[in-house]
Amino acid sequence: MEGHLSIQLTVNGRAVAGEVEPRTLLAHYLRDALGLTGTHVGCDTSQCGACTVLIDGLPVKSCTVLAVQADGSAITTVEGLASGGHAHAVQRAFQERHGLQCGFCTPGVLMLSSWFIQQYPTADDRQIREALDGIICRCTGYENIVQSIARAQEIQRENQAPLAGEAREGVSS
Ligand code: FES
Ligand code: FES
């Protein structure tokens, strides 16, 4: 199409090619062209963080990025967090600790948290609160969000702990 630009991305492990207007925001491309409406747009002015996705493994507010700027990148949205039919540690933790109320900010919080617990697996409450600085939860349920991220750290450690048999093998070898 005239005035459109071609882009190629990998989105949630799937190769995607499309034509976009130069002004199209990544958040809108994900939602409108790819139907990945789990990425929420709460403000469009880079304040709220509801639109956070991972671009090449890093959390980015997708309303601050043009789709053409993401050309060639690997994007993970909230739809791509679970794998093999298993919920991600942050999804399990938010369910266990009631880390959401209306759920509008939750996709962005989950994506940020999935990166955060990888980078800072032993972060304390203060560090978790600092990490949430770019996220606005209009329900103001931050207490449970912080507890959920701390719980996600635990789940991640449990998932990474060697099974009893493997541990014994390690000791004897
Ligand atoms: S919609 Fe992107 S920061 Fe609010
Ligand atoms: S749970 Fe409602 S905006 Fe965060």
C-alpha cells in the first residue's frame, strides 16, 4: 500500500510480516493488526505502563515505539507468557496472591514482572516497589502486586531447584 512500510517481527515465537503506516504505534499494531488485545492502552502518553511488552527481552512501553522501529525484533506480549500449557511464574503468583483487581494494568505489570524476576531474583520489597515506578494501577492495589512479585520470585526458585534425584546425582558425581 502506498505510504506504508513493510515490517517483519517475531511475535510470541511466530514470524509476522505486515505493512504499516509510518505513524502506527507498536501497541496499536499488536492490538489492531494482530488481534493481541491483551496489550492494553491506558494513556497513550507513556505514563501508565499497561502497554508494556518485551522487545528482545526488555520491557518497553509499546505506546512509545513505532511499529517500524520494532522491525526485526522479537516481541513477547502477555499472550506469549505461558508456555507448553503452563502458566508463567508471575501468572501463578498473581493468581495466588490476588495481584489484580479490575485487571486493566495487569498485562503490563505481568510483562514487567516477568523480566524483573529474571534480572533480580532476590530483590526485596523496596526494589520491587522501585521497579513498579513506571506502572500506574488505577485500582491502587499495589500491596498485592508487590506480594505477587515476591511470590513469583519464590515460584521461580522452586522451578529452578534441582529435583531430589538430580541433587543426589550431583553430590555423588
Ligand atoms: S498506554 Fe502506554 S504507557 Fe499508558
Ligand atoms: S488492577 Fe485495576 S488498574 Fe490495576
